[in-house]
Amino acid sequence: MSTTTSDATESAQRRVARGVTVGTVVALLLVTLSGLEAWPLTSFRLFSTVRTGTSVGLELEAVAADGTRSPVRLPANQVMSTTTHQFAHLAHARPEVQRAKVRAWLATAGIDPATLTEVDLVRTTRSMDPTGTSHVVGNEIVAVVRP
């Protein structure tokens, strides 16, 4: 009798295991096909963003007394190079905060603020042509900071 009971128990466990497996696979397929983003179920777009042929970015431009413009390039091996995400907040910051941040970025880039009349925060729009080459299609000065 114990053999029959153990066979019945084993058979029931197998049915439950198959049901769970089939149910999980079906749920994953439905989520993927529907595009539903309900964590932890996802349609596998966790780290993707929409990619188009147009991109917009912010950068600093140093303006010398003679009107010469040059980009403020932060060396990648400096800690300050990881703070460029703060460019987006620069236009809305108080003037003293703007000046302090710009002076820190200039120091990191090795640019003497005394040689500049202003530093512009520029929004640059780029468009990619069919060959994959990016071209600047527009610039807009978002903020002007006097270092």
C-alpha cells in the first residue's frame, strides 16, 4: 500500500511541477508579446531607451575676451567628469551656485577663469544621416555664467 501511496504522491508532484513550469513559460510569453512592464515580469527592455536619429545634449563652452569659443572638456580620469549630469540643473541654480560649479568644472578642465568673459551652457541638437554620421543641427544657449 505504501508503494501505491508514494506513486500517487510522486504523480501529483509531477503534475504540480508541470503546471508551474507551463504557467511560468506562458506568463513570460504573454508579457513579452504584450510589451507589459510589470516588474519582475518584463518584455526585456530593462536597460533600453528609445533611440532615434536625433539626440540632444548639454555642454559648457568657455568664451574668451576676444570672443573665441571652446568646449570645456573634463578629463575622464577626474572625479569631476562624473558630474556632467548636473549641467541640466545649472540654468535653474542660484547665481552663486552656478559660479561655484562652473569654476570647479573649469579648474578640472585646466582653464583659468580669469581668461574668460563667460561660460555658456549650450543645448546642442544632433541628427544622424543615413550613413550613421552625426551632424550638429542646432545650438541654443541655455544659461550664461560669469566666472
